[in-house]
Amino acid sequence: MKKTNFKIDGMVCGSCETIIKKQVSDLDGIQKIKVNYATQKAEVTYDEDLISLKEIQSKISEKGYSCDQNNSKRKYWAWAFAILGIVIALYFLINLTNAIQLPEISSGMGYGLLFVVGLLTGFHCISMCGGFVVSYTAKDVEAGRKPYKSHFMYGLGKTVSYTLIGAFFGLLGSIIAFTPMMRGIAGLIAGLFLIIFGLKMLNIFPVLRKLSFKTPKFLNKFVGKNRSSSPLIIGLLNGLMIACGPLQAIYIMAAGTGSIIEGATLLFVFALGTLPVMLGFGFFASLVSSKMTHKILKASGAIVIILGLLMVNNALALTGTGYDFNSLAGLVSANNIDSVESDSLAVMKSGYQEIYLTVDRYGWQTDLFVIEKDVPVHWIINAEELNGCNNAIQVPKLGLAFDLEYGEQTIEFTATEEGIVSWSCWMGMIPGTFIVVDDLDDYSSADLEESINEAAAVPSGTSCGGGCGGGCGGGCGGGCGG
């Protein structure tokens, strides 16, 4: 018997260990095989008279992994940066044209974007469960059956499983009162999960491979049986695939909603997103080579990182650290403020000061107001167009959090301290600022511009983040003025 160690490139998660072991362990002459995802190495004990190392490595390569020590990673980087460029271009195009609007929802992430996350995760599902899908598809073909029923049962089981577990996490979030800070932390953890997962896929920092959850052994054993009657059961057990980084992130997000219904809905949409690629892989497995699949997996890591960064940015806004993108961008834009429009200044009427805000599909028509301290404010808000982002406002420093309704509504509050008070939509993506002064009548234009520059330079307060579920009155919480 001979014991040999060699490197395997292309593993993207702990489940790859199971796939490789299953591929090799039944070969004649194999006594024992160990595979380590973290180190990307395999240790094989085999009989040289029955099988050669080259044959073993060739068998592993059939699953899309590479045992070629001279294999260059430049192609992976080309794929990664190409997709990264496309995503960035699309992101700015969408922001410029506002072509895609979030629906009226109550989750920290638009359902459309959540579906995209699921769609991208579908490629990862191929690496984790693709072997099983191909196996039951092959069995159906051999038996002269169409695989449609098996695909449907697997997809049904997976969707039901995700939805039920999403409801459980939503229930957990309702039992444990999630404050805006806690929701921000949950969103931050979820975003970091995605970033780490994406970095692991690109293998930029190999040490990150050691930070992973293992898929439950009983599930791996169940998958290994390849029972023709098990597609539905395996689909149901898929919810326990905690080795899936994006799934971990969405579970955390579901807990942040604090609602059974919203938690279930988040995971339902996410599950639907994973199905097209996963089931499409079953139908067209013969057309997509394993090596190409792994290249796509590597490249999609860049997209996962971007989604994680977006989630972290929203979470930072919610926690009030001032390091979210909108706050930091203010440092750059401070010097570009030349004048203040008259509708930014509060108007005194019968012992109150009034400010007016019009809400349309693009956000706020006025996002900066100058008000006087210790004088009650009537914030008159006219909501002309609402979507999943601008349908609620939070002003954490003043303890305000409220849903917006179509038409006109008035929110009353009093600012008791001079300074900068940040506010935003509940997702933290549409910021605004109150400049609170001692005496509005004595406030000169020079003082005003200085305060505006200060507002741009001071990190904005807590706003809404990726982990927040619901507008206020739902899962968002907070006091509603007026």
C-alpha cells in the first residue's frame, strides 16, 4: 500500500469533501481517502498494483476539480474581474436610470435583489447538491422516466424547508426584541458571512477556508444512498445545509425581521431564486462541463462579495457608526454646496415651525432642513410615490420611526439640542439631515453653510439597514410622532 498527498483545486465548500470521497472511495485498490477543504489537500492510501495515482486524480477531475499542480489561476481572476465590472456597471446604470424599483415590501432587502442572491447561490447549490441531482436524473433516464417529477419534488421540498425555517427564525426574532442596533448587528454579521464566503470562493485568503460550518453528517450519508424515492426528502433536509454561506446570511436576516410571515417570505423568495440554476443544471448537466461550472463558481464569488458589502453598508447605517457609504460620501461633497434653497428653512407659524417634504419614487425632494431647537416642529410629508425603500423613515436621535402613507401626514417633534440630526429611509439608502440651531432668525447664511459642511463631515446617525424587517408599526419598532 502507498500513501500519497496531493493538492486539489476547485473546492468551494465543505461538501466538496464528500463529493470527492464518494467519487474515489469505491474504486478498486482504494483503501482510504481523506480530503481537507481548508488545506485543499487529499491523502490517499491505495494499492499501486490495482490503480495508479494518475487514475485517481483523473477520476477526481471528472467532477470538475483540478489536481494539476501547474494549473494557473489567471483564468479564474479574469472571470472574476469581468463579472465584477459588469455588476458595477449595472449597479450604477440602475442608480442613474432608476429603472428597477423595489416593490412595496417590509424586509431589509428588496425581494428582487433577494431573488438575485438566490439565483447566484444556485451555482453554489450545484457544488453542494449537484451530484445528487445528477444521480437521480440519471436513474430516471435509465428507467425510461422523465426527470420532471423528481425535479419538482426536490424543488418543492427545498422551498418548503427554507420557508418553514425562515418562519422559525422570524419567530425567534419576534421573541427576542430586535432593536435597531440589534438589527444592524444582525445585518452586519449577515453581510460579513457573504463577504467571507465570497473570499473563500475566490480563494484570495486560503486561511478563511478554516472558517466554515460542516454539513450535517447524517445528511451527507442520506445523500450518498441515492435512493430514487428521496428527492422530496433531500429537498426538505436542504434547509439544514448550514454550510451554505448565503443561506446563513438570509437566516440571520429573517431573524432580524421579527416576524414569522416576513421571515418565511424572505426564505421563500430566496429558495425560488436558487431553483432555476439548480434544476437547470439537472436538465442541462450534459451541456455544462464540470470545469466550466467551477469557473462560474469562482467568478460568482466576486458578486457575492459585492452583495455582502451592500448589506454591511446598510447595517453600518443602522448602527449609527457613521462609516456607511452615504456618510463617507458627504466628506467628498461638502465643498460642492454653494447655496441653500428656501424650502430647507423652517417657517414659523402659530408657535410651530413647519417644514415640508415631498416623497417620490426617487426619494426626498428636499433632504436637508434647518430648524430651531426647543420649538415644536410640524413635519408635513406628502407621499406621492412609495416603494420598498422610501415607505418608512427613522430619526433615531429623536426617537422617531414611522411608516409613510400616500397623501399628506404630519409628524410632530421637538429637537432640544443644537447640532446635526441625521434621518433616512428605514433601509438607510436615502439619507437626510436636520441642522438644529439656537435661533433661526439670527442664523446667517455663512453660519448656515458652515453647518451644512459640518453635516457633511459628521457621520450620519442611525438609519435603516439591511437587517431591518418591516416598516414601523411592523417589525421596525420605534416611536411614531404625530
